[in-house]
Amino acid sequence: FEPPYPPYDPTDKSGFSYETVLKRWPIILTSIVDQLHRENHDLHQSTQQETDSSRKATLEKKLEESKSIIEQVSKLKYQMARDHVMEPIPEDGEPHAELYNSELDRLAKSAKNTWFTAPWLYAECYLYRLLRSMFIQSTHWHDYDPFAAQKKDVFRKSGNSIYGIAKMMHDLQKEKAAIKNNTENLKVFFLEMIQMCLWGNATDLSLLTHMSVSDIERLQAFEKDAQAARQAFIMRDDQEAAWNQLQASKDGRVDFVLDNSGFELFTDLVFADFLVTCTPYVSKVVFHPKLIPWFVSDVTPPDFTQTISNLSDPAFLESSPSPDQQDHLHELAARLKQHVDNGTFSMSVPLHTPLGGGSDGKGAAFWTTPVPYWDMEAYDRELWESLRQSSLVIFKGDLNYRKLTGDIQWPAWTPFAEALGPLAGSFPLLSLRTNKADVAVGLDKQKVAETEEKDPKWRVNGKFALISFCT
Ligand code: F6P
Ligand code: MG
């Protein structure tokens, strides 16, 4: 599909893409170097204490490899800042090297194969695939996720919001028999769930480069007043249409194309729990993770299983809960685990799939390509066919939105279905996204002008959101 406008790229110095290449990516690369330095510090101490010579040699080799990865990441940072040509992804045994490299060749023909000229969406996907190649080519860091510690730390700090939501679910479970057959009540809860799940997307660690943890805590707040106040920031609101779609199904399947791990994943799981326990419409939920560390905080298969077990561990969250709070979370975590154990919840890949996907990764490989979703059918027909079995496919977050719309410079009042290209009509889809990149479609022209006036950064500062549905 050839859209009628060009994609966003950093040649426009007023766009968020330019700021990202100039400032945000260097910070993310530095955080990887810092993380490896911390690992090395511990490794160095273990090496010194080790008395067995073969184990000592292994530790030394591991340390050496980590130093080499630090060098590679530092070199990448240097080359990025100087707008060097983006080098081919090595043949490292993981999927997509060829796909990324043939696109690089194509970009080279129009001299758009450097960090400050390449289309933003492509370059950012390429960045995470390139980082992965540095780890996969080592022996001891093969399965290492350089963002895992950061994901876990922020998740541990989300206790207040998590206990709040667990209480709400506890109350809801008590009333579920009464609400299950009362469509009006169900609808009220459904709309609240959508909002919780939407604002859960504010917890994106690649944005922590310019947002503080307390900013994020404010965005996570789930209380009714906080939700109502945020309604004004939803610039497109297709909640009703999504509700009508869902109501048409019985014992159907919902798919979540996941975004971030930690708090956002928790809200996705809670929404899914609500759908299968409180409504007659859904009996199965499929979650689609990323196979490699991706855009800092995205969910990988190990993150998914880890999150379920973290929630069941009373010592995991940093806050000190009351006995009631602890019970509510315990109850919710047990139910989530049960959904996973009995197959009501599943991932698109087997539960214990390692980073990279191993031999089971096929079902998720598409999500770490740079391919816009309008080419999903051509690129991964099996996935596309499988999503056509779903009653509703929920695309979480900003990156999914960029891929749904191709990260194209559409006028903001382009109809959503038009920006989806040939994907429109393939299956019912709902995108829940807080705005963290320039692309936005499906908006009212007048509303765009007013918002522009009120807050010129509305497209990128994470304070505004879009709920976009296409049948
Ligand atoms: O840095 C680019 C970007 O895609 C931004 O658009 C966004 O801030 C982030 O990465 C990903 O956001 P999300 O986790 O919501 O997909
Ligand atoms: Mg993300």
C-alpha cells in the first residue's frame, strides 16, 4: 500500500522524531551502558572470589563479552550523533536481518539511510533489532534483556495504583452475578476498564527520559475523579462503538497486541479478567508479546510470565499494604494465574518461550518488524488470518498506533479507516493510545485547532489520548 503522504522523519527539526534521535535515543543507549557497568561490577567481584579455575574462566569471558557490548553500544551512540550511515544488521540467526537490510538498501538509493534522515518508524525498529544483534552474538548475554531491571523497578513502584485496582475488582466480583445480565451496568464498567487500560499506556519507560515517576503516578491514578478529569484529554472517543462491537459476540475471543510491561500489562490483564468473568461476551483472551527487548518497556514472553508471578508475591511491590489490600491483590493474582493455567488466557507463543522466540517464536515474529500493519496480510498471512477469528483486536499504545497508520504525515482529520489502508475491515480493531508521536488521524478539524491553541505539544507529550475503533 502506498500512502499519499511521506512518513515522519527527523529532517523536520520541529518534529518529535528529531528530538528523539538527538536526545532520547542517546539517553536510552547510555542507560544500557550503565546497566552493563552495574552487571560488570558484580561480575568483577564474583570473579575475584571464585576459587574454581574453570568457573573463574567462564566469569572472565562473560566480563570480556560485556565490555565488548559496551564498546559496541558506545560506538553506535557516537555514529548516531554524527548522522552516520546505518550499518546492515549482521546475519545473527534471528529473524528479519534480511528484511531490515533490504529496506536499508532501498533507503540508500534516496540517501535516506542515515540516523537523521531515515523514516523515524523504520529507524527506531532497526535500532532495537541492531541492539539485539549485539547480545545474541555473545555466548553469555544471549538471553539478556538490558531493560529488564528498569521494567521491574518501575513496576515495583506502582503499588498504590495496583492496590486501588485490586480493590475495585474485589468489589466487582461480589456483584458480578447482578451485573452480568444488566447491560447498562456492564457498559458502565466496560467504559471504565477501557479508560484504565488506556491511561495505563502512560507508563512507557522510553518516555521516562522526560517524565518523572511522580508524573506517571498521577497518570496512573484510577479514582473516579481522576478519570473524569482526564476525559477532557481524550481527543477521539470510540468507546461506544467498541462496546457495540463486543456486545455482538457471545463466548468470543479478544486479542491484545500488547505494549508495555509492568503497570500497563497489569491493566490489560485486569481488563481481560473483567471480560471473561463479568461479561457473557468473551471466553478467551490471546496476548501478543514482542520476542526481543523492544522500545525499552514492551512485554516479552518472560515479562508476561514474570508479571503474573510478581503479582502473587506479597513482597514484590514496594508499598506496605493493609491486610485487606493484600487480600484483594492476592485474590486477583490467583484468578489471573488460574486463567493462564486453564488456557482462558494465552500468549500467541507458548508460555515459556525464551527471548528471541526459540523454535516457538513464529507466532510473534511480525511484531518486531518495521512493517506497517496495512501490509500484515501480505507479510504474515497466518497471523492476519488468525486475528480474523477474533471478536475484537485491541492494539495497545503509541508504537502500535504508529504502525497502524504507517507513521505517515496524514492530515489529522484523515478518517481513521483511510489511514489504516487495506487493514481496515480485516477484523474489528480498537486502538488505545496516549499520544507520544506526531501522527494523529480521525480528528475533528475544529478540535485540532482548539487543542493546538491550548497545548501545542498535544501530539507528543503523553497527556492526550485517542480511542479509535474500526469495524
Ligand atoms: O520513541 C518513540 C516512541 O515510539 C514514541 O512514540 C513513544 O514515546 C514510545 O516510543 C513508545 O510508546 P508506547 O510504549 O506507548 O508504544
Ligand atoms: Mg512501548
